[in-house]
Amino acid sequence: MVENRASAVRLGRGFWSVTLLFAVLSVLAIVFWYWTPIGIVMPVVAAQPGIQIDDLFRFMAASGSALYIFVVGYIIYFAVAFRARKGEPYDSIGVQVHDNHKLEFWWTLIPTLFVVLLSILSVRIWYGIQIAQPANGLVVEGLGHQWYYTFRYPGINGEVTGEMHLPLGQPVVLNVTSSDVIHSFWVPDIRLKADMVPGLVNTIRFTPTRLGKYPIICTEFCGTRHGWMNATIPGANGQPNPGAQFVVIDTPANFQKWYHAWQIKNAHASNALPTASTGTVSLAGGDANAGKALFAQKCSACHAIGPFSQRIVGPGLKGVLHDPSHPNLVDGDPATPADVAKILQQGYKGDIGMMPNATANGLSNKDIANLVAYLKTLK
Amino acid sequence: MSTAAVSHGGGIADHIHPEPQGFIRRYVFSIDHKIIGIQYLITGFVFLVLAGLLAEVIRTQLLHANGGFVSADTYNEVYSVHGSAMVWLVIIPLITGGFGNVIMPLQIGARDVAFPWLNMLSFWIFPVAGLMLFSSFLMGAPVAGWTEYPPMSLQAGAGTSMWAAAIFLVGVSSTLTGINFVVTMFQMRAPGMTFTRMPLFCWAQLATAPLLMIATTALAAALAALFMERQFGVPFYDPTKGGSPIMWQHMFWFYSHPAVYIMILPAFGMISEIIPTFARKPIFGYKMIAFSSMAIALAGFMVWAHHMFTSGLAPYLQLPFMILTFTIAIPTGVKIFSWVATLWGGKIHFTTSMMFAVGFLALFTLGGITGIFLAAVPFDLHVHGTYFVVAHFHYVLVGGSLMGIFAGMYFYFPKMSGRLMSEKIGKWHFWLFFIGFNGTFLPQHWLGMLGMPRRVPTYDPQFTFWNQFSSISSYVMTFAILLFFINILVSLRNGKKAGPNPWGARTLEWQIPSPPHYYNFKHIPTVYGLPYDFSQPLPYKGLEEELTDTPVAVGAH
């Protein structure tokens, strides 16, 4: 018999049987995602908070699979159960139901609740990654180049090339930027990634938890050799890939050895930029008010008038010439007006990227004197 | 009959111009929305072939871990033009300019769009821009992907400027189409065709048109700045001159995220027409589907920075973008559930069009779910810029938009040509495409999670198996698309005559001859209800003479 326009709107036994089947399959999918080793779809975890990212993935994969089983399951079931039988006239019609407010209410409410739940979960993990990491970590700076990375460590002059070593168990604050185009710093085993954007400092923070050597991969297109800025790529003709660079997680003792070796190797490396000098700057007669105006115009985009740690691009400059705890910028001694004038004149290849020199900033000798006078007033 | 009293501008719409004579005015520089729509479809499909061949260059390169099919530089050009062409020369023109033009005015009972000459201009900009984009290969095509992030795009060869100019022009074309469609839908609906009686395809176009108008202008500004920086050294993006590369990303994604909805909403609209027609029952939750299109379009403007979680967004700024992106799942879910519910209790006829529509549901849902994964900042920090992202957006754009386009072609081809497409070739097309597509893109999810970055001509040798699996599947997919074109050509000559309404559909375009006359309707009909009540008589009056030989009074009111 052909069901027709007047047929009652009700769900039969077939519907509830397949619903039960989908529920069972969903539970199996959830069990699968929670019990299977994550290694089938993810690399090993070498740092905190990688575990939490994997947990979030498990949650999303499990709930996504369950949802998908229901959607596709019902599509297949309806396609089979409600297919037009052979010989059925084309003008026979289906159940004429337009909507069902109760059903629509529930299938709006349940996804909404799911979105709330997922938001709470994601925000908590986000908080652990972005905010709640220890603040007192080892500060390392990563610089992207076409097509390699260099690193800077506190206490090592110049740049570290090749492998990037980190001590096991010590929190790391990795600040990254680029010297040319946008690169990205990704270590799949650490689960974190930061784009290296010229003129901008991005930060990722993590704590290494597993000894080993982990490939660094660039995930932002950066030119011809982008594909080889990836330590998993072998080189041509059996040679090592020159673009292969690794994060090496060492025991603290081995890390110290490596660190001292670089300190010695780079003892005479310079942090100053080679620039054309504008002659000797006379600091006498600097006008702090003029310097203040100039600071707002030329410097405030990158430097805050706050503690050293208040970084915009460069460090905060409050107390730069007064506070002995203010880190030493140039040669290891407390900053003097002459040092500051020298940085202003010659620029500085600083912690992160570059501070432009007087030529790039358009500063005259008089301007430098005024700025130094102003910086002296910041206590 | 008098319609002027109830019609918006019915007086204008009632006036019939004589049909232009001569090949050029009829088929080349036509102002007829149906011809323009078909011009969009033909041009878009030509670009689909070209961009599809580029895709096969990509997959052939990736057959081996160390590449070797083309050089790295050529490879970079190939995927950049592939992505740009697929977005701007294939999906957007096919789904807005193509189907929107052919179907929308017919569905609202209008004789043309509001600005037919503007429509002609919109179309003719598009092939010119397409030729410009492909000609960039002659001077060093863009290399930095379809997103062309500076400073990389500032370093690249001269073709990048050509790219910027070409995309700018396509943007002008899109903007004009958006304006045209909004005015048409506001001013030219037949009497009685209230917004709450409008077919869902028109609702989808109504949600899309503001995106075309508003978002595209942001892209135009960004492209103009890129062009000026490259050609005249005006520093917008170069950080060494005080520019900001991040500004490009914001401007680009402020367009390109809504563009995702430009590409998918009209497909939603076609699915909403096809599923009730072949299930022989009303669309479930008409109002919720219409409303959710608008909700998606509106929310689509507020989530762009989820493409930039690793770019250097202030951490707290990541939260609103993450959570707003999650919320888009709600209206999208409502749509999917409504379509599935429409299948329930139907008398489902599995024509090729319906198979593509149902296939769309399965594939788009998967792409939507992985979209939620990517919106979650912690997970995105791992998979951003990897093949996981590539897999996700191909599920949405190929499994979603392109499947929708195929469904729409099998559905509307009889209306456009008067002939049915071959169901036999169509079913081969569907199954090979469905299998080939999943084989190509499903493995890319885990390739990305395990560590394969995107936009690379070489990869870790341990990923060889799944890459070869993907490449070979992509050849199957390409073969399926070849069948589709063969089907079109064969059916144009030898297809069964369709008659006015081969599917028993109830929207207005099916109540007039196939192909429709130049003037569409002899008399503008009056509409009394929704088009989806299969148990009721058609809710139109004034269509009595449409299928008769009564001549139409040209120039009459």
C-alpha cells in the first residue's frame, strides 16, 4: 500500500532500532578515540601542554564522530527506508510535515549546549597554553630567515645556529620573529606553532618533558626553499638536508655543556649593527621636553614607559638609566647615557629583531641628546 | 489581469521589451539574465578544467616524497594559481553569477534582474580577469598561495601584480552582482511573493549578496594597497618601511572568511530545493533554514581572525573569534538536521541530482565538523598551516560547494537546455567522484596531524603511501569530472526532451517552458503561498497561458 498524504506522523520500530544502533556505534567511536593510542594520528608528546591539546582532540574527535554517525546513519537509513519503490507513481508524495517546533527546539538547544561545553573546555586549555605558563622560564629567541632558523640565548653573544637545545623540565618562553618574510616555527612533537612575522614578536611557552631530537618545520610559505625548511626532509643524493634543524631536549647537565660551548664559541660575536656613524653625540644641553615629544613620535610604537618586562616590540624603558636591576643592554655594565646614545645612533640587534639606527629613525645628534635627557627623567 | 496594485514596481516588471535579434546581441553581449547565467556557467567550467589540471600537477608532484615532476618554483606557482582560480574563477562565479542569474529571477517571478546592463558588465569583467590571472604564468605567477601574504608576495615575480589586478577585477564583478541581486530581490518579486514565501534558493542568494557587496570591498582595498606597494613602493605591508604584514591578513580574511559563505550558502539554497523535490515532501523547517542562512551570513563577518591564531593575535583576542566560530555550528547544524528530517517519510527518488545532494550532506557535515576542530585555538596551534587544513577546506569547498554545483547542474540543466542529462553517465559520475574525492582528501587529515605542512613540493618519506593513495584517488576524481563534461555535451545533442517540469518541482521556474522565453513570464503571476506543499494545488495564479501558444504582447502593459 502506498502511504499517502494523510499518513500519521510517527516514528516506527525501524527508526528506534537504527537509533539504538547509532547510539551503540557512537559509544564505540567514543571508546575508540579515548582508548586508542594517540600515536596513530599524532606524533609523540615532548612538552607540556601537548597532553592537553591531545585531550581536546580526543574530545572533539569522539563527539564529532558520534554526531557524524547519527547524521550519516539517518541519511542512509532514510535513503533506504523511504526510497520510492519500483513502479511507484511519481505523483505519490511523502508525509506532508512542515516542521516540528519541539524537535527544532531540541536540535538547536543540544548543539548550543555542546558549543558551551566545548567553549569551556577550549578556554581552559587555551588558558593553560597562553596565560598560565610559568613566567620565569628560560627566554629563548627564534629568528626566521630564508631558509633557516637562528636562536638567541641570554648570556650568549650573537646567534646560535643549527640545533636549538632546551633543558628538560625547565619552562621555556620562546619569542619568535623574522628577518625577512613570514615563517612559522612548528615542532609537531611540542604541538605548538608561532608565525615568525617581521616586525612582530610572537610568543609560545612550554615545558619540555621528554628527551630527544625533534624536527622543526616551517608552515608558512617563505619562498623557493620553504619545502626544505623542514627537518623531516632528507637532502639530495643521500646528503643531509641543509635546512634540517631540530629542537634537542637535553638533560640539564648536557644542556649546560652545550650552553657553555656556545658561550665560548660566540664570546666575540657582536650584537651591534654595522651602521654609518653620525659622529660624536654631545649630550650636553639635552632638552627633556623636546625629547618627550620625540619619544611619543618615534619610539612609543615599540617601547612602553614601563618596567623592562613590559614589552611591545622592544623592552619597557622606565628607569633605564637609574634602576640598577634594569638589565644591561650593551656591554654587561649598567646602562650609561653614552650607551643609550650609542644605541640610538647605531641601532641595536636586540633580544628580538632590530632596533633601527638613527638614519632609519631620522634622528639628528640633537634629537639623540634630547631623547637621552628625557630617558634620564624616567625613574 | 491587474497586478500593479500589489506589486513592488510591478508596472515596470510587466513591460516586455522585444527580444534582440542577431547572434551578438542575443548570445554574446546579452542582457538576458538566463543567457548571462549560462555564460557564467560555461566560463566557470572552462576555468574548472584549467584549475583542475593544475591540481593534478600538484598531486603528480606529490606522488614521490622528493617530488621531481616540476621544479619547486613552478610547483609554487601552480598551487597558487590553482587556489586563486578555484575560489575566484570557479566556485564564486558558478554559484552566484551562474546559478543565481539563471534561477533567482525566475523563482521570484521577475522578467530579468534589476540592472540588466550592469549584469552584462559583471559578466564580461570575469573572463577578462580570468585570462589575466592565467597569463601571470607568462611573467612569473604568484607563489605565496591564494592568500598571498606579504612580505612574501612583495618579493615574488611580476605575476603577483597581475594576480592582484585580476582578483581586484573579479571583485568588482562580484560586487556589482551582489548589488544587482539585492535590488532584484527587494524590488522585483511577483505580487504576493512575500519574503516568507520566497524559495530557499533565493533566501540563500539574499544572504550571499550582502557578503558580495560588503566583504569584497575590503579585499579590493587590500589588493589595491598590495598593487601600489609592489608597483610604486607605497609602504603598506613592508615592515622595514613601517608597514604591517598583519594588516594584509586582517583585510584579506575579513573578505575571505565571508567568501567561504559566499561559496557555500547558494549551494545550501540549491540543496534546499533539490531535497524536497525528490523526497516529494515539504522542506522541513522553512523558516529556520531561511533564518539560519541570514545568521550564518551575519556571523560570518565576525570570525575572520580564526585564520590568524598563530599569526600574532593578542592572546585574549583569540577567545571571541574561537567562540563565535563555534556558534556558527548551531545554524549550520540546524540546516543539516532539517535536510535530514526532510528525507524522513519521503518518497525519495534517487536521481543523479538527488545523489549529489545527499552526498553533499555527508561530505559537508564532515568538513563542518573539522571546521570546529580548527576553530579551537589549542588544536589549531598544532594543525594550522598543515594538510589538515587542506583536507578541511576541500571537504567544504569540493564536498560542499562543488557537489552542490553538480547537484544543481543535473537539476537545472533541463530548465536551461530543455533536455535531461544522462542519468546513466550521471551515476558513474557521482560514484567515481564520491569515492575519488574521499580517497584524495580523507588521508590528508592525518597527514597534517602527523606533521606534513601545506604548500610543499616535497615531504617526509614516511608519508609516501598516503600521498600516493591521495594522488591516485585524485585521478579517479578527475576522470569523474571528465564524465560530467561528456555528459553535458552528449545530453545537449541527444538528451531526452525534458518538458517544462521533469522533476515535478513546484517553484515558479518549473511552471514555464524549458528553456524559458526571453521574457520569462507572459503575465507576471500572483503568489499565494509557499512552494513546498506537495499535497496542495500550486499557489500561483496567472500562469494559465504560459504553456500555451498564446503570443505575448510585446511592449504591452
